[in-house]
Amino acid sequence: MAHSSTVWSLSDAKAGNRRQADALAHALGQPFRDWTLQPQAPWQWLAPRRWPGAGRAFGEDFARAAPPRLAIGCGRQAALATRLLRERGARAVQILDPRIATDHWDLVIAPEHDRLRGDNVISLLGSLHPVDDLWLAAARRDFDSFSALPGPRTALLLGGASAHARFDDALYESVLVQVEAIVRGEGGSLMATASRRTPASVRQHLRERLSALPGVVWRGEEDGANPYAGLLGWADRIVCTADSVNMISEAAATWAPVFVAGVERVDGRPRRFLASVLERGRVRPLDQAPDPYPVTPLRETARVAAQVQARLRW
């Protein structure tokens, strides 16, 4: 079987899934092709189960393309795509628990809080991402204007409610009150950003409440490009809501102390992840005094990539 480009990174339209697949592909050190999958009915509901006709689930271009040597997928839709590509001769690595037997893939990479075990399973704490010293240096270069902000610089990362996070206006108000008091008390600056899941009313209140402080507040695309990378690169302290494993994993990969708000409002698998990073002392609850503490960055991507290389003899 002839192969196309060496590595494909496959995911649906969810930014968190693409970020994990791309991070692993990049860490393997070779150029890769991004595929944004657009599955057709009924496969968008059935994936990763392989029913008759699944070869056409992602359209003719995907069905006819020569497979890569290595297919890396993240998320349920990608799990069907990587499974199909393996049948066509590719090595297949699937990120996140596919919820079916793992022997349909060469390797499955799953967070510890999923409690997935198997001979071909690689476990990690949190999620895969690109944040390391080089990434942070590039972020500081790209947002060098933040160097002029008075220190200490507090980065505020706001997420939103989800199936496992019971957030309401009272939680956001509590976070904003605490962060405002911290910044005013220290005479430092604030760098704040919201996510797609942050309620519109909270994003508006974010600007109204915090715009008088030195720093930058990003509410959405109307404010230009998201300075998220710059916030991680320049932060002396990070405050974030407890809803997103990806967001906390990336914050914990920096050299800044991380304080998490709303832990008690999170349950299920994300709560198990929070318990792990709290127990390790890498993050602390925001209800504690947000004082500096010694930090060892939590970085799993390079370790996982090395295991993938070793197991696949890549």
C-alpha cells in the first residue's frame, strides 16, 4: 500500500481535540497534515463503531486518499477515522477513551482520570498540549508588549459550565471579586481571557468590572486575537476556573503558581483529575491565600511522545 504524507492529525471541529492531536504529532518531530473530519449521518452518531459502509463516513477525499504511515486522532469521530486508516495499512494512535475495545488501534492514549487500562494504553495526567519552554518563549516574543505591564502579573482564565461543572453567576462574581482585590492590593496587573463557554453576560461584566485595572481583558473575537498564549507566557500567577482539564493542564505546564476556582462544583472524571493535581501540589484552590510557591511544570506531552516512539519503533 502506497502512503501519503507521513503523519496525519485527525479531529472534529472541537478545538480541544485538535490541539491534543496536533500536540502529539508535533512532538514526534515530523511534518503532519491536519484533517478536520466532517462525518456524514449516521456515522456522526455511530462512531467509533464500524458498521457496513463506514469507509464512506468522511467523504470521497478521505476514502480515496493514500493512508499515512501514522494516523493520530482525538475524540470519538477521529476514533472511527483512525480505525479505518489502520485497516488500510496505517499505524493508528487514538487519544481519549474510545469507549470500545482498544485493540482496534495500535495505541490508545487516555488520561488517568478515565481509568482505562490495557497493554496498548498509555496513561497521562491531564491532557496533551504544546506548552513547554520553547512555546512559552515564543508566546512572550509574540506578546512582548505585556512585558511593560506592572508586576506581579495575574492571568485570569475563565471557562464555563458543562455536564460536569455547575457554574453560576455567583461563582464568577466571587472569582472577579477575589482577583480584583489581589491585583489592587499588590499594585500589579491583570491579564484576563474568556472561553467559548463563558456566558456572554459574564464576558461583558468582565470588562466593566476589571477595565480600570492595569492590563488587558479579552472577551471574544470583537477584541481581536485571543492573547491566551501571551497570558501563559507572561503570568507570574494564574487563576482559572476548574471546568476544563485542557485549560488547567496548560496552566500547570508553565512556571507560574496556579489557583483554581470552583473545584467543589465539579464532579465526575474532571474532579478526579483535579484531585490528582491538587494532591501533587501543582495547583491550589483559590480559597487559599494566592501566595507564590515552588513550581515544577506538569508536562506530559514529551513523555507520551517518547513512549509512542518506543512502542511503535517510530
